[in-house]
Amino acid sequence: MMNSPPKDLPDALVSQVDRVLRSLLSVDRKTGRDNPATARGETELSAEERRHAAALMRINHAGEVAAQGLYHGQSTTARLGEVRAAMDEAAEEEFEHLKWCEERLAELGSRPSLLGPLWYAGAFAIGAAAGIAGDRWSLGFVAETERQVVHHLDEHLERLPEDDERSRAILRQMREDEEKHGATASAAGGAELPAPVRGLMTLTSRIMTRSAYWF
Ligand SMILES: [Fe+2]
Ligand SMILES: [Fe+2]
């Protein structure tokens, strides 16, 4: 006779994924800046608005998990010379973004993407490969990623429920930071990536955003 899966399997899966991510990202450590949402009062959102806002914040959280993988991978293989400090600072700010998104997800009664470890591993491999290709490409990759992220954040700022000022405050600060990260990488000599690579990056982020909305 076959055993049916235990009833609490989904919960067990979520907590296992959560454990893997926490160990990869040491998510409980302290960060410098306060969550920009704390300055905003909570507003009434309908159940459907909360679900939608949480799905968008889950995408942004997944993006920040990938950002950690990317910066960690890059930092492992790239030389980076005098821009290493700036890149490390960017990685630290990405970590703040990750925490803010996670906090907002919890406020909305939701959870991070189940596919987080996959995004982290994939981004780490890409970041490491870009670092091996050389600093010009590695920095070019960061600049292009950030350009695409800024574009994506503009879309989310539009799509969030009108009254969700807490999520919006987080995304606004993230947008400002991402713009700065991109500019720093470009100024440090990041090369413009060939169009097919840029296209592939857009495609990858589309797959990630579509799946993280639901899972
Ligand atoms: Fe970020
Ligand atoms: Fe960034």
C-alpha cells in the first residue's frame, strides 16, 4: 500500500526552503538603514489587493535573492581592483533590499518564493562566469542588470495597489540605489553587453518574475 504524502508537506517544504535561504544569505544579521516602509502608516487593503501586492513583493524579493547570488559570484572570481569597495557596498545595499522585501511580505501575510535557492544558485553561476570573463564584462553585466531592474521597478510602482504606500516606499528607495549601482559599474569601465546577451537577460528575468508571482 502506498503512503499518501503528509498533510503538512507544503508547510514543511516552505520551512525547508526558508532554512536553505537563510543559511545562504545569513538573513538575520543587522543592516545599516531602516526599512523605508516604517515611516509610512499601514493603509487598509482589500484581500485581493494584499494578495496582488504580496505577489509583486515576492518577485522583488526573488530579484534581491538573485542580486545576492550575482554579487557573491562576481566577488568570487572578479579582480575589481579599486571598485571592489563600491561593489561590496552595493552588495550590502542589496542585502537591505532583501530584508525590506521580506519584512513587507510578512506584513502582507505572505512568504518568499519557493524557488529562491534556484535563483541564488543560477545568479551566482552567472556572476562568477562574468567575473571570469573579466572586469569589463562583469561590471557591464551589473550595469545592464541594474538598468533592467530600474525599468522593472518603474512597472511595479505603477502596478502596486494605489494605497500601498509601504511597499511603494521600499521600491522607491530600491530604485534610487539600483540606479546608483548601475552608474558606479558603468563609470568603473563596464562594457556594453552584446544585444543577444541583453536579450537573454530580459528573457531570464521574465521567467523569474512570472514564476515568482505565483510560487
Ligand atoms: Fe536591489
Ligand atoms: Fe542594485
